[in-house]
Amino acid sequence: MQRILKKIHYYTIPHKGNDYKPHSLRHKTLLFYSALLILVKIAITAGMFLVYPTSAEFSTITTNRIIELTNKERIELNLQELKQSEILNQAAALKLADMFENNYFAHTSPQGIKPWHWFGKANYNYTYAGENLAMNFLEAEDAMQAWIDSPTHRDNIISKNYNEIGIAVGVGKIDNNETTVVVQLFGKRYVRIAGEETFKPGAREITTAETEKTNTIITKQAEKQQVSLQSNKKTGWLQTVVRYSEKMFFGLLVFLIINLILTIIIRFEIQHKPIIMHTVFVIALAILMLLWKIHFMEGIGDILVV
């Protein structure tokens, strides 16, 4: 044990025995650190592009899978399957584009625009309507499980009031972080009864008291659907590799900073400037590897927000 501690001391702490140049900060070692940082980053990025070549492909798979999983949940409860509506898809796409354009993730936009605005924008005349949102997920199964675990989101998924569904999935930046966002809309079209005055629920002009009541209930329900959940499912081997590589980058960064400080202050009158400059370069490289998100999957964290 004493021998191991002596080697650690010789390798990391500047002293007379190592000429105040610990082996952890010598040029060969620093070159090894640099090569390791670059090679790990290249390997992980290449792996991500092999698994998810483009964000579009990733999004398409997710869209189809979410509809399938939603109907699977309904079938298990002997409920009617939801039919995919192109109009609801358009409404969901409009909401998705607005979130990316105005940098927010919420049912109500910073400008105060409610979810029902997008139904009207796509000319979807509804009796019942609902919205689920998810952000920072890896797989459709993870997003669906988070919705199911949330009572208000699950209520939308298994509601008997809906018979149509629309999905939009996209990759973009929110708060300067590359992320995947899914908009899941539910609806039931309003069928006009002969002789009844035409109306559009959610519009400014409400023509009947019954319509106003229905729309108010839906709006209150939506306001309760903004929750954040910690994903407790396996995030997949790829995200695990990304997470541990970032921990490795951060650990090496802290190690180098501590060693550099010790090298400078332990014997202040003895300064090895080439080694100090080389160490500063490797520290900068480690910071770059941490912050530089080459592939969109690197911006997706472990937190699943729905």
C-alpha cells in the first residue's frame, strides 16, 4: 500500500524527486490525454451517426411508434383505437414550430397563446380536444411510459371523448440545447346538428352555454398537464456511453486543473512554462469536448419532460 501511495505521490504531486514536474503533466502524458479526448469524441459521434444518421429518420420512427403505443394502451382497456388525422398532424406541427421559433416548452406560449389556437389554425372544429407534450426523450417507449405514469397525461391517452390523434416530432433548439420535442394532440370533431347554429369551440364568440362549459373544462385540464418527470427506464446503451464519456471528460478536466494549480503554487519560484502552457491547452481541449455537441443526440439529457 505504501508503495502505491508513493507512486501516486510521484505521479501527481510536484516535488524534488520528480524535479517538480509530476508525470501526470509531462509532455508525453499530456499528448496521451489529448489523443484520448479526441478519439473518444470521434468514436462516440461516429456511433451516434451510425445509429441515428439524421434527426429526420429519428423523428419519423418516433412518430409512428407513439401512435402505435397510444392505441396499444387503449386496446388493452377495450377502448376505440384513435385514427390518425392529417389535420391534427398539421395542428401539432404548427405548435411544434411555434415552440422552436419562440424558444419555449409549455402548453401556453409566452405570448399567451393557448393550445386550442392551433386546432383552429388548422381548421379542426372540435367538441373535445387535448394536448400532451414531451421533450428530451430517447425512445417513443420512454415518452409514452412517462405520460402513462402521469395521471393527467394518461387521462388524455385513454379518454373516451377522443377518436382522432395527431403527432408532430422534431429536433431543434430550446434554451440553446438541441432536443427532441413531441406534440401529441387528441380530438373529436364537432358534428353539426340540423338547425343548430354553427360555432367553433375555443373561439372568442361562444354561441351556446354548453359549448362554453365544455371548452372551460378542457382548458383547465390542460393547465394541469405541465409536469416534469425523472425517467426511471433504461435510456439505452448509446446514451449511457455519452453520459459516461462526459463524466470522463469532466473528471480529467478537474484532475488537470488541480495538478496545474499544485505545480504552480508548491514551488512558485520553479515554473516549467512549456508544461504549464501545454496543460492549459489540454484543459481547453477537455472543455471543448464537453461543450461541443456535434450530434443532436448529445443534447438530449436524462431528464424526460412531459
